Amino acid sequence: MTERLTKDEFIAECNRRRDAGLTLEGNTYPIRDEIRDAGGIWDRQKKVWLVASDEDKERLLRLMVAQG
């Protein structure tokens, strides 16, 4: 996401991602820059990343596995 969101839009986008199951958890630290570059949002309360799409989630999961 490159556009600037209002607070309400940001909350709605986070909720959309949570509801769609677009979360990454586990040892994401080694790939955190890649997650951010893909538009990932860190959910402090749940301690998971919220990603934008199923495609991003699959690609990043493969990267996590490759990182070991």
C-alpha cells in the first residue's frame, strides 16, 4: 500500500486482513524487511504480521521456510 490511509481506513484494512486470515506468525524476524516491503502491517496486540494478499502470504511463507 503506497497511499496514505486515514486512521479509520487503516483500522478497516487491518480488520480485512485479519478476517481473511492474511497473517504470518512464527519466526518472522529474519524476513521482516521483505514483509514490510510487501506492505505488511505488524499487529502489536496479536504479535503477527498482516499481509495484503494470499499471494504475498504464500511467497513470504516460502521465504520463511527457506530461511530455516
